[in-house]
Amino acid sequence: MIRPDRSVGTAMLLAAMVFPTVLTFAYFVLLAGHSAWLQQVVYAVGKTIQFTFPALVVALPGMRRPSSGFRIATMRVLSWRLKSGWLRVQAPMLAVGVGFGLLVLAAMFGLYHLMWRAVPAFADATEAIRGKIVGLGISELWTYVAVGVFYALCHSALEEYYWRWFVFGQLRNRLRWTFAVAVSSLAFMAHHVILLATYFGWSSPWTYAFSLSVAVGGAVWAWLYQRSGSLAAPWLSHLVVDAAIFLVGYDLARDLLG
């Protein structure tokens, strides 16, 4: 089982659990209606801080010599993780992960084609999603595809490293792993509540139903990581789900993409 080098301070762990929600509120709510470049800059800076934070707090204790730079220490930690099994392949767990991702994909497509146009809340969400795509400056098909590929391939991997390896990994140093799964999954859900409320509204039951679905997904991915000791299965599962989201988004906004 691959664990962080050491237990980090409680304040650092709490900051890691809360920061994505604060960042999402900043660029998704506070900056809504502002220029696309400002939203993109805040997003890029915030995500850089988020995804370098775990490597920073794990690598710094290993910097024993004054001449050791952060970059070298971080690369050594990440290199050791990869060699130790971060992406170790276990066929049964990969099958479970991909199977769960495909199950979610089928549920999303079924909901979209059977209910989306029939429920008024979904009509409002469609306009909100289309407005957000325009607001982010995505007006070309190639741009949308590039963003989708980045999220499915790269962002999903970074989120698994952040939420499963670091947050869940640190929590299970403090709690029984079942409780660590629950807490890390609710923290993972938190920033999705803001995203979904932007589209469906804070009073819509769909906001909270879909948010709980996100928490369930986070719990399954934490379980996969706990069982396999590898990020490969949760990453591939997460990849399939993110790809499904962007496929639905494309159908909603295809006329906006030149």
C-alpha cells in the first residue's frame, strides 16, 4: 500500500480539504460575468497551488541539505511513488474501475436522453451551462475538445493524486479507513455542490442528488485505491466519467462551437 511519507499537520490537511471549494467559489461564482481571461488566470493559479501543495508538504521534510532544491526533492518523491506502484496495474481492479465508470456513463446518458428535455430544472441548467461555456471563452470546437481531453486525461489524474493519495491517504493515518473514505468523499463533493448549484440552483433537489452521486463516486475511487494501492483503477474510472460529462456538454452546446 502506497502512503504519504508522513502524516502532515492537521491544519495542512484541513486546508487541502477546503481549498478546492474556496477556489471554485472564487472563479465560478465571484468572477462570473467577468472577463474570460481573468477567470482563466484565477483558475490556473488556483489549480497550480492546489496540485503542488501535496508534493510540497511531503517533499519538504526530505530536504535535509540546504543545497537541495524544492524541485529536486519533489521530483525524487514523485519518482519514488511511480516506481513503488502509484500506477501499478492490477487487472481485476482496473476492470472494476472501468466498469463503474461505464455504469455511470450509461446512467448519465440515460438520464440525459430520457429526462433532460422534460424537466424544467434541466432546461434552466442547459442555459446556465451554455452561458458558462461562452463566459469561459470557449467558442471553437477544437478548444472544447482540448479542454475535454485535458480534463479526462490529466485533470482526473491530478484529482486522484490529490483526493485519494493525499487527502484520503492522510485521513486514514488518523481514522479507520472506512471513515477516511466517508470524510474524503464528502470533502471531494463540496466544491461540486457549488458547480451544480450554479447550474441547477441552490434550492433544486437535483443539485444535492447529483452532489451525493459525486460523493459516491469519490467513495468508490477511494475504495479502489485502498484495495489496489494504486491510482490506476480510480484514475481510469474517473477518466470515463469526465469524458461522459464532456460528451453531454457537447450535445448541449454544439451550436455554439464553430
